[in-house]
Amino acid sequence: MLEKLKGIEERYEDIEAQLSDPSVYADSDLLRRLTREQKELEPVVEAYRAYRKWEGEEAAARELMSDPELKEMAQEEFHTARAELERLREELKILLLPKDPNDSRNVIMEVRGGVGGEEGMLFAGDLMRMYTMYAESKGWKVDVVNCSETELGGVKEASFVIEGEGAWSRLKFEGGTHRVQRVPETESGGRIHTSAATVAVLPEAEEVEFSVDPKDLQIDTFRSSGAGGQHVNKTESAIRITHLPTGVVVECQDERSQYKNKDKAMKILRSKLYEAEQARQNAAIAAERKSQVGSGDRSERIRTYNFPQNRVTDHRLTGDGKNFNLAPILDGNLDPLIDALVTADQAARLQSGAGEEE
């Protein structure tokens, strides 16, 4: 592991040297690549340098322990250094875990009402609001592509793009079935109902990475529509794109411009096909390693929102750490929950031996 860390530090120093060369700034692509790589390597290098510093502290304390007058102080310094070295060793193991290549990507999210009829659709609307508030708290941009609402304000289905640094790294664990237990507003008897909504999370694919042959597309236009009282276009500006080889269908009717709707729909389609291709490539690896945070299968029930008990339970976590206060979560304060999922994922990968390099 230490040999690998030494190589990473050398690469980091090489990037620093390149970034000090004014000619690099004339090449925007090279500058972007170097800056991104520097940012990725920085936490590893900082931890490695701290580790070496504490190695020196440990060695110095060990020497002083031979002096009777300084032995007690040296022993305390020695134990402090040993504890720091152990902490940094664990931190470095996590930092050296293979990075998800999609972590820096934007995210495409799809929310759909599931079982429970209107109540499931109302809950889908709550989830869309939750993710929108979380994105806004991070300073990310939310761009709605398609949203089909019900008369009561629920969401039959919605697609939206979240653009921001690290969006995928934080939201990639949200895909699956979200279950809700509460008394619906339409329930006169006060009985608790169980409903559900599904969430799909896709990394946004760039056009240069995944191209789509225009001959494989069927593009239809239609008039956009909404729930009662909403604006309805009198022109056929809404777009439906069907990818004929796979049967994947994407609709966009959020914009009044047909061209803008087509661009947004193509972005979603490209990302869906990119994800499917990635899934095929990673199927063998995924089958061998079952993570604590679940398989990522969208049909998997990942979370329960229990209103009577004011509690959110994530079923991929264990012990007391799987329960969270409901109200802050629904208001977009997802970081404590997401942090727990990230930690669980790291622990599972460490246990499986995925980043061990001794």
C-alpha cells in the first residue's frame, strides 16, 4: 500500500509542476483534466503525508523512551502517534478503494407513483420535493424534463436532471422502491395505508461517450397536457422518442419549444442506453460482490417512511443506524442518511478485499 501511495504522491507533484507552466493554460482540455486529477489525488496525498509525519513522531518517541527522565512523556507521545497511524491507515485504505467512474457526473432521476393508487402518487410528489430541496441545499441545478401530475397534486411520473459536482456520488443509492406508511388525507376512518413509489437514478451520459444512430429512432410529436387548470399547448411541441432496437421510450413536454424538448429527451435516452450498456459490462462483477447497501435493483424495497412513528428506516443499513427522523429527511436533509450508506458501502468493499493492497 505504501509503495502505491508513494507513486500517487509523485504523480501529484508532477501535476503541480505542469500546472505551474503557463503554456498549460492555453489548452483548456488539458487544464481541465489536470485540475480534476489533482483534486482527486489531493485527499490521498494529504493523508499519506500526515501518515509519514506520524511515523517520524513515533520513531522519535521510541528513541526518547530510553531516557529515564523523558520516558513517561515519550510513552504518551508514542501511544498518540500509534493511534494516529492506525487511524490514518484505515483512512488510506478507504481512499484507495476503486473510484466509481460516474461519481462526478450529473444525475437523471425518475420518480413514479407505485402501489396505492392516488396515495402512491402523492408520495411520489413528496419524494420529488425531497430531492429538489436536497439539490438546492447543495447548490445544484434541477431541470424538470417531464412531469405528469394528478388532480390532487400527486405525481404519476416525473423525470428531472440534477446538475452539480458530485451529484451521482451522493444520489446513486436512491434507486429502488420507497414505501410509505401513513393515514391518507382521503381516509375518513383514520386507518394507516401502505403505499409506494419507485425511484430510478441514472448517471448522465455525454454525447461523445455514447452516440445513438438516428436510424434507430422513432420520433413522434404531440400536444403537451397537464392536470386541471394547467397550461396546455395548442401546438405539438411535446416529444416522444422510441429507441427501436431496445424499445426504450422517453417523453419530454416540459418546454414549449419542440427543439428544447427533443434535446432533453435525447439526453435522457442516451443516459438510459449508457446505463444499460454499463450494466451488461458489470454484470459478472456485480454478481460476485453483494454490497451491504443492496444490489441496486430498482425493484428492491430500500426504505420505509413511517409517518405515525415519525421515522425513516433504510433497510440496507443495520442496527440503530438504520433509523432517521422523518421530518428533516422529507425536507431534503439527506446527508446523514447518505453518509451512512456511503460508509456501509466502503465497509463492505473493504471486507470483500476490493482495495486491499498491502
